Amino acid sequence: MMREFEDWNQKVKKTFNATSNEEVLTVTEAGTALGLSKDQMKVYVDKHKLTKIPIMRSVHRYLLLKSEIEEILSKTKTFV
């Protein structure tokens, strides 16, 4: 029987969401919600100083607060 592969970022996200009151998204998920690629989203995060939830094993990996992304989405939809 072959084990199903689970993306490491998704695994970390699932663990974080299970142990925290604050929901998080991966950079890719947040980028998709905003219509940006993963690389564009990383630039957006730095430019707009969004909260980065660090992932232990790497300085360059982090999760984003779902509430911040939802707030951005609600603001952009009012201008469209």
C-alpha cells in the first residue's frame, strides 16, 4: 500500500491550525486568493509588512495570517 504524499507546508499549516486560535495560509494559498504567484506573494508580503508566522526549519519559510489576507480581499473587492 502506497502512502499518500502530503506537502510539508500543508502539514505544518494543519498542525498550526489545530493548535492555535488564529488560522493561517501558505504563501501559495494566499497568493492564489489574491491572484498572485508564489514569488509575487513573497514580494507583496514584504512590501506590505504582513505578519509572517515562521516555520522552524527554515528562515525563508513562513505561513500567513488568514485574517490579514481576508482583510486585503475585502478592501480590494470594494474598489473593483
